[in-house]
Amino acid sequence: ATNGQFSTAAGALNPIDNLGTGSVGINYWADLAGNESMVLPASPVVGDSIRVKAPSNCGAAGTITISPLTVAHSIDGASSIILESPHAAVEMVYVTTNLWKVF
């Protein structure tokens, strides 16, 4: 939505695994099998909010790298972010053209 309101899909709870694409709403891992990764959607709409929750074995067993699928996009100016702690969580909101922000 371009009116400054977050567009969060009600009840969107999405299990995700290695090499998956995040969805608007809450994305969670049940378990890690080493270092894993996910990408953000290629065509987000301003206000889209994606939350990611790591499992209890994040850290020693592996990390989660989150990257934009579209090369022109960044996450707070970076090409990726990494979750590296048990139960780590992050919310990313697409705030303007080519820019995801961490909240």
C-alpha cells in the first residue's frame, strides 16, 4: 500500500526451509540442517512486512542468510543479513523502491 500503512496478510504463518522465498507475514524454520538461506520476494509492494523466526538450533548448527531475490534491492543498504542465534527473529518492511528496512 502506498498510503504508509503496513500490508500484513492476516494469519499468514509460513513454514520455510532452505532456499525458500519468504512470504508476507510470519516465516519460520522448524529446524536447521547446517547453514541455510532464504530470499525475499522479487516484486514486493511498499508496506509489505516479512517476519522471520529462527529455530532453537540456529547458531552452532548453522545460520540463516536472508537476501533480496532482486539484485537492485537491499536490506538496510546491505546485500544480505544473517540470523545466527537460537530463536533469532527479524522483521523486514519494504519501505520504498529497492529498499527493505529491518525493524
